[in-house]
Amino acid sequence: QVQLVNSGGRLVQTGGSLRLSCAASGRTFSIYSVGWFRQAPGKEREFVGAITWSGGRSHYADFVKGRFTASTDSAKDTVYLQMNSLKPEDTAVYYCAAARGAAERPADYDYWGQGTQVTVSS
């Protein structure tokens, strides 16, 4: 089993920055990749980005390319999502999720964090 704890969300103004954290514990050696998703009220959960546990490869949704960057700290078993140039439409609950193999859809991920609220004021 793997446990994930999300943190770092808060209220920020348009154009501001935040760094979200996803701390993993348990059988972290089984993690292949970590994905970031978000869900706004009344909307479906959507993919934001993902990074391999080794940190070697990452990819992002078009709407965050150039603004959001995922990174890993293997010493801390933590994955980060640096979010810059935030917009009101980025307001959502952000979740990290870990997969033991290749993953694209939310259903492909095996473990989920509890989510952290990001609110961007206009």
C-alpha cells in the first residue's frame, strides 16, 4: 500500500504562484508515476500533469503547459507541482495520484491523495 498526503493549497491572487506537495509513504518502491488532477465544482476530474517517480519524464495538459511544472524529491518521497501565472479558472481541488504502471486515465491510478483546495481570486 501507498499513502499520499496533499498539501499546499490556499487562496492566491491572479498571477500568483503556489507549490503543491504530495508526500508518499509505504511501499513507494512500487510507484511508477505520479499524476496531478483537479476538480472544480460541478465539473469532472481532469488531468493536469504527470511525472515518473524517477523524475525523468513529465507531460502536461495543454491548458497548463508553460505555467505548471512537476518535480520529484526522491530523498523526501515527495512530488511537487509548481504552479505559476495562476488564473481564476485554475480554482479547484487538486489531487495527486500514484500508479504502479503506465497511466493515463484516473482509473489507471492506484492510490490517491485527499486533495488540497486552490482558490485563485480575480
